[in-house]
Amino acid sequence: MNPALKNTLLFAFVGLLLVGTGFVQGWNSALFILNMGLVSAIMALGVNLQWGFAGLFNIGVMGFVALGGLATVLIGMPPVGEAWSAGGLQVIAGLLLGVATVVAVVFLRKKLTGRARTLGTIAALIVGFVIYRAVYDAGVAGIEAVDPASTGYLGGLNIFGPHRNANDMLLPDYFILLAWPMGGLLAAGAAWIIGKTALGLRSDYLAIATLGIAEIIIAVMKNEDWLARGVKNVNGLPRPVPYEVTLQSDPGFIARAASFGLDPLTASTIYTKLCYTVLFAIVLLVLLWLAQKALNSPWGRMMRAIRDNETAAEAMGKDVTARHLQIFILGSAICGIAGAMMTTLDGQLTPGTYQPLRFTFLIWVMVIVGGSGNNFGAVLGGILIWWLWVQVEPMGLGLMNILSSGLADGSELKERMIESAAHMRLLTMGLVLLLVLRFSPKGLIPER
Amino acid sequence: MDFLNALVALANFVIVPGLAYGAQLAIGALGVTLIYGILRFSNFAHGDTMAFGTAMTIIGTNALLALGITFGPLPTALLALPFGIGATILLVLLTDWLVYKFYRDQKAKPVILVIVSMGVMFVMNGVVRFVIGVRDIRFADGERFLITARDFKEMTGLREGLAIKTTQAITVVVAIIAVSLLFWFLNKTRTGKSMRAFSDNEDLALLSGINPDWVVKVTWMIVAALATTAGVLYGLDKSFKAFTYFQLLLPIFAAAIVGGLGNPLGAIAGGFVIAFSEVTITYAWKKVLVYMMPDSLEPDGLVQLMSTDYKFAVSFAILIIVLLFKPTGLFKGQSV
């Protein structure tokens, strides 16, 4: 079988899985899986760029995804004027003082020598820290005191506010779309800082460094309430697509739904999800096209040359560290964009739900299973593994129900078996990863 | 008197918890460092190996309690520890035979083994959840305190109390025993010496007739024992939860790298460095400073450098600082 035919069949198979889900579990579920699958495919593209193209081992995907989510709040929510006057500028001044301290320390360490250097560094650190905390803490306290139950944070940049029609129903707000590139920028900024410090190190160290930074990003998002309300979550993010309730009250929409033989409720939920699907598919196709262009350009060939033999590439005059930094930033930015898209889809930012197993290691399973080094493989892996991740739980439950059907109701073993179905996901994902690595290490669509 | 009070407060809130946590991290980091030294990859499944060992020990503890057997004032889990270690040894040997051996024979790149260990991590995490669930489990029984804050105050007449939990004392004692046994094994026995030879120079060790399969098997057994011990001690001291053990991976790796990957002595030092930095930076120093400073200078705030939620940031920051200035760690470790 030639590769093109095989790849088409593989994608057709994934399509068939989704269509099958639509027939068995309803089109709402199928579209839900497809939408998150598209987002996952974008994340997988980002990781594939880093790992497949350049051999960089980034296991901090979760952090970049979360930064994308943060961007949706910073862009999409209306600013909280009271909080800004209560301490907004003070917090920013505090953070700037913190940065100034770091700059001062770096400067002192360059200028001074010997014992003066050590003493100067310590003195600058202590003085800087005390001033920073004094300014920053007061500002934070001011912001967080502003109506903590509903705001207590600075809000975002969306001064145009929620749009409503004549009947006071919510309308789509396209401003939030700006959050997607913004998410990419935030993630790129973080990636630049990490890359500058950790990329010169060995691959295992980079792995630990990215794992650590991801945990720190989540810790910051959970604890800095002034930024995005921490674990109190930000709900009601604006949406770039029509709201279901608004659609259901639109006579024109009800009539059109009826002509398809659908009730307004189902029709509106499916319509909204389809709008997201179109938006996500556009982003995915653009990024996929760019990634393909990059892969087949001289730049892409250079990247793979560096990956396969760093020393030889360096001898040919390639700046390995700079190229690594470049691709690390690009890949992380893509993860950030995907993270912003995901939070937009959810309509809320919940820092407590970011878990490394789900947002870092699952993405890795997608890339490896799809085929590292191949963009189409990453996309295929993204959708396929996401489908599996969602479906394993009901499938496990069904399996356990069949297996335990012979046992008496209420018996301890039976309850144990039914309960354990909830943990099927991790086990299955691990097995899939191990089996693919062992028997088909190049993945479903191997690198050409 | 104030000085003594300050000292006792410091011991109570910083030194004792730091020692216990440091010992737990050190034993965990020893496992990571041994795998790195002998099998030459960073084992991401280590946290879940610890969780599996602890889960098995908890099951053993429950069985013993059901039979009416307790360990007097000490936690029953210590009696069940050998059972947990045995089960974990079986699991890691099985994993090695089923999974890692293939890649070793192929001489796969270390990074491939790291990804493989990610798969193993997923599976082990799933197995632990199957076996014991995701709830928070406390399994420490026996006496809770070696000395309570109240007794200490009555004994010494100081205003500050010093409480030492039984689990903290046990942690330190068990850690000392485990580390001495390990070092005796590595330095005095034939197998231990061949392990060190294998770690230093694989080709030379093979040439001189060392059986690599045996070395690898023994390494896994030791690592399983260390991981289970570390996991049980941590669980006794705090509580058992599958997810927490996964998160321990970061401080443990930080400890192993700070000390120098592949260097057992470094792993121990690294464990204490990380533990004490975490505790001192997230501790509210007000209590100690109130005793030490003249009244006019008493601090208003808690004098906490960072909130406890940022303890990951501390291990991470130390890791980065050490890596930037001493890339092979405080004690000379290996680098690939």
C-alpha cells in the first residue's frame, strides 16, 4: 500500500470513529470530541515541532497551555475599574521593582569583584525584596478587597464589554479572538526565558526544567488572585460564536431548525459547536500549512540535521543553541494558542483543572502515536488519542458491567470493578504508548 | 531565655520538619540516582513506583490490623514494609523484563528510555488507582508523638514547645539505617563493587567479566526497596495520595540533580538542601524574630518569604541556580 493511500485511510478511519460516535452517542458528543480533538491536534503540532523537528524534550506543555488560558481572561474580560484604582498601578510598580532588583543584582555582579561582590549581591537582594514586597503586597490587598465574591481582580482589556441585542440577549464577541495570538505571545515569552536558561543544558535537565516551570505557572495562576481570581475561577468568558439561548429565542433560527426536523435546543447546541469546529479547523489548517512549509524548507532540513547530529551541524556553521531557542519558542507559542482556544471553548478559566498527566503527557502520547516528525501524524494522533481518552471510560464501564454481570448486585467485587473503570484512562494511555514505542516506534504516519 | 525560645521555635518549625522531609527526599533521590548511574536514564516512573510500594504497604498494614497484629507504639506499616518492598521488587523486575530490557538490548538513546518511562508512569499510576483508589489515606497508627509541645514546655519551662512526631523520628532512623546498608553494600560487597564499576565505565566492567543482567536486576531491587521506603515514610509523615506522589517527582529530581546525578552521596546532600530551602523559604519567621529582635523592631507581618504554595518554585530555583553554576551538581555527577 503506498503511503498516501494509507494516510488517507487512517484519517478516514478517525472520521469514521467520530461519525460512529455521532450515531451512537449523539452529534453533540461527537462534535464535542471533535472540537477538543482539533485543539489537541494543535498542541500536538506544537510538541511535534519541538520534538519531531528538533529533538527538544519539553514536558512543560501544561504551563504553556495554561498561559494561553490566562490570555483569554486578560483579553476577553472587561476591566475592573475599581480594582485598577485600588491598586492596579501599585502592583505593576511592585513587579517592576522586582525586575529592577534582578537587573541591579546582575549589574552589581558584573561590576564588583571579590567580597564586595558577594556582599553587594546579598544587600541588593534583601533591600530589593523588602521594597518589592511592601509595594506589591499593599497593591494586591487593595485589588483583592474589591468585591471578592465576583471580581477581586484586575480584569481584562475588553473595554467594549458584553454585546447584547434589543432583547438583552448575549451576542458573540469577536474581541476574544485576539486572545488566541495573545496566548501564543505569552507562551512565547515564557519559552524565551526558559530557553535562555535551560536550553544549553542536557536533554534530561531541559525536561526537568520545563516540568518545573509548568508547575510554577500553575501555582502562580492558582495563588495570584489579583491576576485571574486564582482558584475562584473566572466564569462567563465572552464567546466568538452565537449563544445557544440567543439562538433559541430567534424565530428565524427556530424555523430553520424545524425545516431540518430538529428541536431548537438540540439545533442551537449543535450550531454553536459547529461554529467552533469551523474556527478551530481554520486555525489548525493554517498552522499545519505553515508547519509543512517549514518542514520542507531549508530551515526545516537544517533543523533535522541538527537533531540527527548536533556536532556535524555545528561544524557546518549552524548556530545550534539559537536554532533550538527559536524552535522552542515557536512550538511553545503554538501550545499557547491552543490553550487559549481551549479556554475559549470552555468559557471559563479553572486553574485547578490543569494536570500534567492530561495536558503534558497525554499530548506526548498523541505525538508519539501519530508519528513524531510528521505534522499529519501529530494531527491524526491528536484527534485519535483524544477520542480514545474520552471513550475509554464508558468502554471500560461497559466491559466491567459485562464481566461482573454474573456477580450478585451489591457484592464488593462487583462494586470494586465498576468503580475501577474510572481509572482505565491512564492505564490504557500508558499501554498504547508502550505498545507503539515497542512495535511501531515511528508511529502511525512515519516521518518521511 | 529569649534566645532559647527562639532556638526551640526554630527547631520545632524548621529543623525537625526539614530533617524528616530531607530524609524522605534523600531516599527518593537515591533511587533516581542509582537508576541514572547504572541504567543511564531519568526514570519518570519513580514517583509512581513509590506510590505503588506505599499502596502495597497500606494493603499489608490493613491485613495485619485485620489479624489483630500491631507494632505497639510504632506504626504497623513498618511491619508491612517488607511485604510492600517485595511486591514492588516483583513489579519493577517485571517492568524491566517486559519493557526496558528490549531498549537496553537495542542500545536505545537515553531520551527514548525516558519516554518509555513516561509510558510506565502512566501504567503504574493507573495500577495504583485500580488497587487503592484516589482518596487521601492516612495509615499511621501507634503513638502520635515522641514528645508533645506541652510536655516539652512543662519539662523545660520555656514558652515555646518542641513537638517531635513519632513518624519524624522513625523517618530519620530508618533513613540512617537504609543509607548505611546501601553504602555498606556498594562499598564492601562484590555485587556492590561491580555495580559501581558498571556505573563508572560500562565497557571496562563488561570486559572484566561483570554480568550486566545481574547488575541491572540488583539495581532494580535496591531501587524498589528505596522507593517503597521513601514512599512509606512520606505517607506516614503526611498522608498517601496517588497524585501527591507523582508531584514529588520534581523535588526528588531536583535533589538528585543538585547533588549530581549518578552520585549517591550527592543525592543525600541534595535531598537535605532542597528540603531545608523549601522549609526555610516558606516558613513564617515572625515567631523566631519576635524573640530575637528588640521590642521596637518587632516585625508586623508574618515575615514569610514566599507562600507555601510556591514550594515547587523553590526546588526549581535552586535546581536552576546549581545547574547554571555547577552543571554536574554539588558533588561530581555524571554527564552524558
